[in-house]
Amino acid sequence: MNEIRLGELNRLKIIKYVDFGFYVDGGRKYGRILLPQGEVTRKVDVGDEVDVFLYLDQEERLVATMRRPLAQVGEFAFLEVAWVNQFGAFLQWGLLKDLFVPFREQKMKMQKGQSYIVHVHLDPESFRIVASAKVERYLSSEVTGLKPGDKVDVLVWQKTDLGFKAIVNNKYSALIYDNQVFRPLRTGDRLEAYVRLVRPDGKIDITLQPTGQQAALDFSDVLLRYLQQNGGRTVLGDKSPAEDIYEAFGVSKKVFKKAVGDLYKRHLVTLTSEGIELAD
């Protein structure tokens, strides 16, 4: 049996049925762990192996659920405040028991109904699953395994004077510069992006577009098909605004121009004062 981890998904075997649910095998460390009937999301039976999330219930007892939280231990998420009391804020994260953020882990006093970027982790003293809005302390500055062109998962963090701060692969801080943004972005957006540059100090620049010559070649085929299926022409060209190009094709102006150049060199299109046309 793999090591069982609190606050994460674990694949465990159902070993007993009772009127109020099932018990799953928590191994020598945890023994039998209750999977309450209300936490069973599909038909299961004794002997089945199921993916369950382990956490402490309202009575601080270890329980299992087949429900999926919006974030596991070690992850960042954009979560809404369900309620606040004299100890802190409680976030909705997809489970019956809300996720606690102590006042000491808030950058500013959290408000009911507002959403915040937080990091989910185990409190080292109580072993409860908690969250912190002081996300910087959970980001690594030692970037390993990333290079320009790599596709990454991104959580948009906050707007800055230069662009948007983002969290990459649940581990690193990155920046999307304003001149790389061709669509509306909001805090909490999750999307795929590409590494543009990894700086010596560990800072990462990312772009929403594939980078390099391959991206342009890939889009060349897309643009050619578009022309073939839309009367052989488009009014967009080298002098068109980047926003119009992105709205039409979902690529940066740089990628668009490289693709047009590639098609032109292959004598597949002609350039006119009114845009681009298929060559005769």
C-alpha cells in the first residue's frame, strides 16, 4: 500500500459495509477510515478500490469522501469566503466542512462573498487542513525542469503595472506582460500557457501563445484552411491591430505575421492593400 496522505486523494480498498456507510483500509497507521454514506458518489461495494479524499470532519475525526475538493494539500486555488467568525474565514472548497483561513494567514481581512487566491496545506501543529492567502511563502524560486517553449498550467494571481502575476504548475511565480495579453484575464482564471523566458533569478516570463518557429508553422496551416473555407481572403494583414488578429484567430500578431510570411514564400497567398488572398 502506498503512503496514505491527509488532504490528498488516496486509492483505498473498501473493507466493510455498515448502515451509515463503508470503511476503507487506512493501513497500519490509520486503521479503518469511515466513508460516510453521504460521501459516496456512485455505487460501490466491499472489495472495491476507490479514490477518496481524506480530511478531518466537524468532530476532528479522520474521514474519507469520494467528493473532489477544489484544491488538495500543496495546491493553490481561487476560493470564495462562505463565512467569517472571530477566529478567521472559512472558504467553500467543495466539501461539507469549509476550509479555514486563520486571521494570521490573511493579507487583509477576508470578506464573506469575496474570493481570494490561497495555498492549501497542513497546519504543522494541529495537522488540520488550512489555507493561507500569503501565497508568496509557498512559491519556489529555484526553477527546475522548465525551458522556453514548455507548456505549463497557470493560475492567474493578480494584476500589476507590468501585466499579470500568475502561479505556474502549482509551484512558481511568473509574469504575463501586458503586450502578451490579447484577451480578458481575471484573477482565478486557469489556463494553459507557454514559458517565454526563465531568468537567472528564478523569475519566469510566460506567454499565452506557443513560442518559436513551430508555432508559426502550425498556424500557417490553420490560416490556409481558413482562407480556403472563407472565400479565399481575409481583411486582416500586417497593419491590423493585434487585438483584432487575436479575436479572429487566437494568436499574437507576431505569430500571425510569421505564418503569413511562410505562406507567401510558398506562393500560396498574395498580399494586397485590403488584406491577404489565396494565390491563383
